[in-house]
Amino acid sequence: MIYEVIIRESIQIITSDKQSEAEVIRRWASLLFNLLAHKIYSAHLLSQPIYFLL
């Protein structure tokens, strides 16, 4: 699910012709930040005892 979003966004960034270099960098940075946030959140959930998930 998160990887589908990353692939879709990456294709959009690469194929869009009418972007400035700053816009491309901003979009890549946003994508990487969101991936990092997702990984941290997932790791946090996995570190919780099982009774918190019930």
C-alpha cells in the first residue's frame, strides 16, 4: 500500500515536464519524509505489547 503510493508519486514526478527543479526536489523530499514517518510509525506499533493491539 505505501509502496504503491511511492511508485505512483515517483512516476508522476518523473513524467511531469512542467516542474521547476525546486518543485521536483520538494516533492521527492516530501515523499521520502512520508516514507520515513511511515517506517517509524510501523516500528513503533510493532514494538508495543500485543494487548495494546487487541
